Amino acid sequence: MIKLKEIIRKGLLNEANSSDYIRPYNRMYKAYENFASEISELSDFIDKVEGDKTDSKIIKKNFKKQVIPFIVLMKSWLKGKIR
């Protein structure tokens, strides 16, 4: 088994260009924007149909609590890869 120090020393790790990271990130971010738009439309639809905002508040709260921190993490990850 090759040790990590040997891999680094021998240059066996593939170093990618920053553009190699940017393209998949942009695709992921576009999917996020589409998902956020659909969540917004869904919560508006629920408000209109039920007349009660409880369910839409739960959906929006969990979106903000779960998805947005992941997007912030990915943005930070990309900044680290580009440098």
C-alpha cells in the first residue's frame, strides 16, 4: 500500500486546473437555483390551496436550514480549489 507522503513526493496526485472545478460547480449552482425556484413555487401553491401558511413555513425553514449552508460550503470549497 502506497503511503500518502510517497504519493505526494512522487507527484502521483492529479492536479486539476481551476476551470476543471468551476464547470461542475456552475452546473451544481444552476441546479440549486432551479431547486430554490421550485421550492418557492411549491410553498406559494400550498399557501394558495390550503390558506394556511404552516406547511410552507416548515418547507422554507428547512430549505434555509439544510440547503443554504451546503451551498455556502460548496462556495468556500471552490474558493479553496481556485487559489
